[in-house]
Amino acid sequence: MAARSRSPKAEKDLSERQRYWLKHIRAAEHQGEPLKTYAKRLGLSAHSMYEAKRRLRGYGLIAPAPHRQAAPSRFTRVAVEPLQTSLVISLRVRLASGALLEWSEAPQGDALRELIGLVS
């Protein structure tokens, strides 16, 4: 079984390849340029650069990423309540004779037919 290499604790303990990536990562940060843009401009692999940054951060040689505050929720909690109305049903019937019949509530069933029959 191969012995595991120890994680570098200081820059001097880094391999040549790790120092190479650290130099580029620091240069990009110093210029305020995103790693992807920096890598593309210099013809470097952005994937390799991000992977190196992740490992170097794990060794404690690069500061942890700043904590981003969560974006505010775009959803709002709402409560749906039953519709409460004071719906008043009114019914008007004008008969051929000119008589006007009015109700605050519509009569049920045959009651309307009977009422119309009485006044017509």
C-alpha cells in the first residue's frame, strides 16, 4: 500500500505544480478577475484551476470563500380565507298586466309559479 502524502502546511511544502496554480490563483485574485476569465485569457484549464484552488483552500493556503448571504425569497406566504359576502339576491318580475313582483330571495320550487298564477 502506498503511503499517503502529507498535506502541505506551508507554501514551502507545496509541490512545483501546486505552487504553479497558487501563483496563478493569486494573480487572478490580485487583478480582481474571475478564475474562468483569467484561465481563458492565458490558455489555462479553468477546471484545473478551480480544482487546485479547492485543494489549496483545503490545505489552508487560500482563504475560505466569503459567506454569501442567501437571496431573499421570491415567495410570500399567504393565507386563503373563505369568501364572506353579504350577497343579497333580489328578484323582480314584471307581469304583462304591469304588476311588479319583488323578492329579496328567490322563491324555491313551485312557489314562484304559484305566485305568478295568483297575480296574473
